[in-house]
Amino acid sequence: MKIETITSAQNPKIKTLLNLQEKSKTRRQEGLFVTEGKRELLHCLEAGYKPHTIFVCQEIMQEGDLEQIASYCACNFIDIPRNLYEKVAYRGSTEGVIAEMHCKDMTLESLDIKENPLIVVLESVEKPGNLGAVLRSADAAGADAVIVCDPLTDMYNPNLIRSSIGALFTVPVATASSEETIRWLKDKGIRIYTAQLQDSEWYYDTDMRKGTAIIMGTEAKGLTGIWREAADAHIKIPMLGRLDSLNVSVSAAILMFEAVRQRNL
């Protein structure tokens, strides 16, 4: 294992790393994204993502961490001192590792769907933190996939990766248009349940034991008409207070775990 040493913040490789963290345009152009922290990186490597460059701060890393990471991959390792690591790291408690990784195509065709899957579909979700939280819940519920339709956020946004604590890599994820996703779901015989207040039945009265897709829209606008028309059923969560909506990640978690409950009766 060869390790290069960089000490200057003006080094072009450090500038590229910062641009990848900050600019979605650079991520698209380079086909690279950044993941920070040992846990997230190991999830990423285990999911088959290929590393480009891994920056480490051996002053911070625990004994054996570098060897463990190196056992997963052969790539460029760059050692940087603590003061430089603290400048490029988003948070200080990330075990002294930041990696540039090659992006994957997130297509519907890449999803390997088993019988009677549980799928979450998010339409035009804008906030990376919300999407990351949904991915965490999808991992916990053992969901088979999360499909993001007409995304308004970069799927490799560092805030999304951080908020998902690596679930972006542990849950199969695809992006597509709403039209493509509806055709894909119907071709596979997966029932479409839209979460909405209008013309809806209680979510716990809906059979989620067969192939199920739970469709969530934005908190501000809800779902577009194409999904309402394509739905096999409209479902809702009881709202007993004065407000009429929950955060999309909370709603998704409630509905996913109802499917888990029904499937484990």
C-alpha cells in the first residue's frame, strides 16, 4: 500500500476534493462524489462502489483502521495532517478518513427486486436531510428499494450521505421520472399506495402484505395528479392535532413499519 503525503491546502488534489464536496456540477462532470467517515466508507465499499482517492489522517485514525479500509480496495491513499483534515472535513469526528468515490448509475433496471417487495417512492423531494432520513428508515424496515422520481436534489449531496449515515449505500436506490416509475411498478404487478389526505382510507386498513409501493410527495405540494390517478389505493395517517401533515420522513417510516407489522403477523 503506497501512501502519498500532502500538507498544503493549496494542493490541486485538496482543491478538487473541496469542489466535489461543495459543487454538484463538479460531481457530475467528474463522475465522483465524497463520503466521509469510516462507517459510511465501508458501507459504500461493501455496496460495490469503486474508490478513486482516499484521504486519511493517520494522526486521528484508530489503530488498524487504515489496514481494514485498504483490504477492501486498491486505490490512491493520501495522508494529510490534522490541521488540514480539520479544514476539509465537514465534521471532526469522522475517524480521519474522507474518500472520493466513483458514482453509479441509479436506474430502475439496476434494481434486483424479489417477490412481494416493499418499495418507497418519493416524488420531487427537495431537502437532502429528508431523503437521508427516509433512507435510514428504509434500511431499518428492510425495504427492497427507494425510488426518487424527478429528484430536486443531487443524490450524492454530502448532506444526504451524512443524514443517511450511509443508508444511501445499504438500500437499493434508483432515480426515474414519475411516468417511468409507474410503468415499471405496474409491469411488475406492484400495488401503488399514495399517501394523501383526499379520498383516502386509514393506512392500517390497507393490505401491504403483497408487493407494495408507498408513494410520498412533498410536504408543501403533496403528490401530482399522475400518481393519484395511477394509485390502487389512497392512504392516510390519522392527524389528531391542529396540523394536517407530518414530515415526509416520519410519514414514510410509519407506513413502512405498518407493512413490516402486517408481514410479520
